[in-house]
Amino acid sequence: MSESLGDAYPKEQARLRECLGRYQELRSMPGVNVSFALAAIEDVLRRADEAAISGDLPAMIRLYQEMQGCE
């Protein structure tokens, strides 16, 4: 059975928040530059939160796919 967007979307947001935490930890390592990755993940999470709050289903579908592409 396929998971609904209503179930999968917040799980994907949570996964990205975990990724964000790992990148923030890496930032403190000498010689490691993760600024771009941090900015990209923060941006997609901000837009995903805004779409969810506003109930913008087309944006949520696009952002769900975008979130799946982040690692």
C-alpha cells in the first residue's frame, strides 16, 4: 500500500531536519565547507513548511519530490 502525501510529507521533513543536523555538525570540522548544503536544505525546509501551513497541495507535491532529492 502506498503512503499518502499527508503521511509521507512530514516524514520527509523530519528526515531533512536530521540531515540538517548532521551537516551542522560537519561545519565545525576543519577544512569542511558545507555552507551551500546547509543553505539549500534550510531553503527547501522553509518552503516545505510554508506550503504545508498554507495547504498549497501543488507546491507540496513539488517540494516533496525536491526533498526526496536532498541528502
